[in-house]
Amino acid sequence: MIEPTPLLAAYRAVVCDLDGVVYRGSQAIPFAVSALAQARGFVPVTFATNNASRHPDEVAAALCSIGLETRGTDVLTSAQAGAARLARDFPAGTPVLAVGGPGVAAAVAEAGLTPVTGGTDAPAVLQGWGREVTVGDLATASIAVARGARWVATNTDRTLPTAAGLVPGNGTLVAAVREASGGRPEVVGKPSPDMLHEAARRLGVALAGVLVIGDRLDTDIAAAVGAGIDSLWVLTGVHGLADLAGSAFTPTYAAADLRAVHQSPPVVARDAMTWTTSGLTARVNEGATGVEIDSWGRPDIPDPNALVALGFRVLVDLRGDGCPAERLAVLGESFDASLHCAVAEQ
Ligand SMILES: [Mg+2]
């Protein structure tokens, strides 16, 4: 009997997103910790986060607290990617105005540049989010940028989710500097592929051998598409199959959870408007609003990863057929609802 080949076997390294993939708040996402710990037996894993405010050691400590032993060197923040970009173009020791949390100044220093927090003469500005950022800091950055300083923003996520609600994210603070200075920042966080290039460089692997894992189509998957490499989209975070309908970015694989990296990607067969994979069939009827999903073989609880692979393939195929986005969104919602039930029952 031929052993099935796990998805991971085709790759030399993994670059994995954090929020919505490994944890949500302080809670570990089901199966993520064990799947990633096991994956490290085969390939190195770098955790790449757009959050520039925290030092990599602090991010590593958060991963350790949910049972995933991690060192700061396993973490890549957008602040590090931004500092690396500046270090390519400025000589060692060049002063860089570091606007943001402690992670921003630390990244500048780690890259061999000199972080400064005041004065408008620095030839470069690295701007990331930080709880301590003041109007004075934004003023200093605006004047430096208006005077011609090179300006790199770690990311432009407009908002930041907190327990109390959405608060201004780095994109909003960057917008303030842009309005005041008339400048335009270079952005290195996802969806820019910069972080993937930097992660591959640090790991010493060719970019083509990297698998990107993420939960957001517009950042993680967009970055992988931009870099021209494969991605695994997991539905444990922000986006569901219904979101694929309006997305310009399509992952290589889709899964319900990270157990998928150790499974062989389900083979989905299509016959007209019927799609079949291990123990599951989906029938899409002309004119019907939803989709009929039957499980057979082991009918009680559909395997969530097979269900997502099936839904993903149905949506990608129908999009290829020219199916309108509104209809795809409705079909995606049917699969998302079935997945919700399957996950609740497992
Ligand atoms: Mg995420």
C-alpha cells in the first residue's frame, strides 16, 4: 500500500501567521500547537506577524504560554522586515527615527542601525504601532518625512481589535503622518511579500520552498500570491469560504485546521455539478440558493478538512466557470455553515 504524502512533505520551511492561526487572544486554536510542534520535526517554522509593537522575545513568550516552545529567533515581526529593508540601503549606524512600541527600536538596533526617538534630521523613519506613540512622535515623523527622510511603515492595518472594540491601528497613525507630510510610505508588512523574503533569507532556504500559512486572504494569502509561492489558508480566523467569492487572492490549499499539514491534500473529483472527495459529495443545483452536501462512508460527522477542501474546490471551479460573486458567496456560506456544525460535533 502506498503511504499518503502529507502536504508538508513538499516544502522546506513554513512561515506561519499567529493571530487566527495559532492563537486567538490568549487561547490556543484547536490542533494548532500539536500540529506545529510536530511540523518542526520536519521543517523550520517562522512565525511572521504584522504586529510591530512587541519584541520577538515577547511574542515567543506568548507562544510558550500556550504550550508551543518558541524562541525569539523563531519570530519575525514587520518591524524587523522594515529595519532589514532600511539596512540594505543605509550604512551601519545610520540614525533611524523609530516610531512605535519597543519592538520597533529593537528591530532597528538589531539591523545594525541606530534607533533615535527625537529630532527630525534622521535620514529614515520606521513607523510601527505602539501603545506609547504620542501626537509629538507623529509630529516629529511628519517633519522628518516632509524634509525628505525615507519612510517605511511596518504595516497599514487601519484598526486593531481589542476587548473593548476597534482602536486606531498603525494604518491610521500612518495616515496622520501622510496627511501632514504629503509623503507616501513604503509598507513591508503583509500583504507585501517583504516578510516572506526576509523569513526565507533568515532560514537560509529558497523562497520557492516556503509554505505560507494564514487565516486572512487579503494579507497572508495576498503576500504568498505576491511572492509567487504556495499557501495554506486555515479557516480558524477572520475569513470563511464565503469571503473567497470577493477575494482577488486564491490560496493553494484550504483547510479547517492545522491537522491538514500532516494529511495528504484531499483529492476532489468533479462530474458536471457534483464534486466528490473522501466520504463527501457536494451537489450544486442550477437556481438553488445553497448546496447539497452528503456524507457517506462514515456519515455521522464529516471530516472538517475534507469538507473545506471540497467547498474550496467547488468555489474555485465555479468561479472559473464564470459564476457571479454573489452566488459564490451564498454557496460559500452554505459550506461555512456545514463546517461550523462539523467542528462543533467533532
Ligand atoms: Mg491572522
